[in-house]
Amino acid sequence: MRGVWRDYARQHGVIVIDRADYAALSGELAFVGYGIRAPELGVDDYAKAPSVKGRIAVVRRFTP
């Protein structure tokens, strides 16, 4: 993780893992689809998901 993403992760307590990264995690999962929140388009993947607070958010890669 470089630059902007690393800074964002530090500020928001987020861990970004893709297929090139490996980490051991444990905790309750919350699947949030593509993780899109765009009210102007009528899309909010988080509204359909359980709360992500204190959970590991599982997000699909790429685009819908």
C-alpha cells in the first residue's frame, strides 16, 4: 500500500488487502457487495449489509 491509501488506512483504521497481500485476520465478516454508496444513482450497498462497525468488510473487486 502506498501513498494516499496508506494515509487513509492509518486515519480510518482500515486494512486493505488484495490478492498480492497476505494477512491473518479474525473477526465477524460483513459482505458489502461492491461497497458502493452513490445516492444520486440510487445505489447503497451498505444499506443492504449488516453494520460494518467492528467487523471485517468484505468487498467485491472490480466493477459491477
